[in-house]
Amino acid sequence: MKLYIEESYNELMTKVTWPTWPNLQQTTAVVLIGLGIFTLLVFIMDTISKFSLNAIYPE
């Protein structure tokens, strides 16, 4: 177990490449924009289905 932890730590410190700060900011912005678009689409579909169901089954 100790060997596994040592090798894992060594791999983490020597073989893993971490993104640069500008790259991290750019990919975070892309994810947030995509999330916003997806949220907007779900909201639009929910609103359309609500109006459609209210038209079919009025209260």
C-alpha cells in the first residue's frame, strides 16, 4: 500500500500536466457559457410545455 501511495504521488508530481492560468480561465468561461445556454434551453422547453399543457388541460 505504501508503494502504491508513493508511486501515485510521484506520478502526480512528475507526469501530470496542469493547465496554465489563462487556459483554465478560458475553459471555465466556455463551460459557464455552455451551462447558461443549456439552462436557457431547458427554461424555454419548460415554458412551452407548461403553456401547451395549460391549453390542453385548463384549470
